[in-house]
Amino acid sequence: SGLVKLAEVQLALGEAKGALGSYGRALAIDGRHGQALAGVAELYLARGDFARAAETKQKLARAEERADAKFRLFVEAAELWSSRVRNLDKAIVALEEARDIKPDDPWVLHSLVGAYGDRQQWHKLAATLRALAAVEEPEERRTKTLYALAKLTWKKLREPTTAGQIFEEVLDLDPRHPTAFERVVAIHLEVGDFRALAGAYRRMILRLRELSSPEVDELKHSLFH
């Protein structure tokens, strides 16, 4: 529009305040004008007004039709909210909007894990850890994520049976895991399910049958004695 072109001329002349006013008038006519929103966001960034820059980037993301550009803008807004404004709740909103576009993006999932943990949003954290475990590589990282999910499910969600099943997933990936089987045993003893405990020992024996190393041999000895 003419107002956006005027703002660009004003910027070229170093008249940032006048450019911001012109962009504002353009947005009063069309609140989703992409060029105007992008210009406003850059001006706020240049002024160090990171909260308004983040808000404007989110508005621009919602107006953007291209998925990759929309995702990038939500991520930029989330980073501003988190690192510059220190507003974790608003960062979470932007991250969740980014995740709606790319549900399996590892960076977004890791960021949400940290944010949900800080806010003690345990159910959302559990769902995000599960999603992260599904996409993480290599297997060692997936094992650590599942282990964290199992501990969360046991201690924070207070769902010991489900936690035991997740610890079993950990052992399927890494039978040598130093503490996962101890947690499985503790859970079955806690709930008094001795049939399930016997089944857990049988599965562990099968996992270890084909493995051999000093630590595995030690674990086998503890299982059989």
C-alpha cells in the first residue's frame, strides 16, 4: 500500500518514528498486512522493545499462509519471549502454535519440555516427552527421554503401573540400563502385584540371555540368586 511505501521511504531517511506511524496507519486499514507487520516488528527490535516485537511476530505468523514461514515466526517470537522478555507463559503459547504446524520438530519439543517442567505442567510435560521419544535419534537419547517420562509418570502423575510399563520400554531399548529394572521391581512391590513382578523377572531374563559382559553377568547373577 501507499502507506507501507511511505514507511519504507521514511526508514531510508532515518525517520524511524515516522515509519512506525505510517505502518500503524496501514495496519489500522488492514490488521493482517504482512509487510506492515514485518516492518513494525523490525522497528520494535531495533528499539529494544522485545515484548512488542514478539507480539507483532505472532500476529505476522497468524497472517502468514506459508507453513514454513509461519513456523519460523512463531519460533522467533518464542525465543524473544523466553530469552529477552523472560515471559515463559507467553513463550509457551508461541511454542504451542509452532508445534501445531510441525508437531515432530525436536527443537520445539525440547523447548516445551523445559517450559512445561518449569511451570510444573506435568500432564503436558508427559505428553511432550512421549512425542519427543518417538522422534529422537540416536537410541541412547530416546532411552533417556523414556526414562525421564517413566520417572515423571511414577512420582508426579502418581501412575505407578503406567510408569512400570514405560520403564519396561527403557529396558527393551537398553537391557543394561543401570536402574530401570530396579524401578520396575520397586513399583510392583509398591502396588503389591507379585504376579507382574514375576513376569518382569522373566522378561528381564529373556533380554539378558543373549548378552554377555561383566555388568550383564553381574545382573544375571542378581536375578538368579
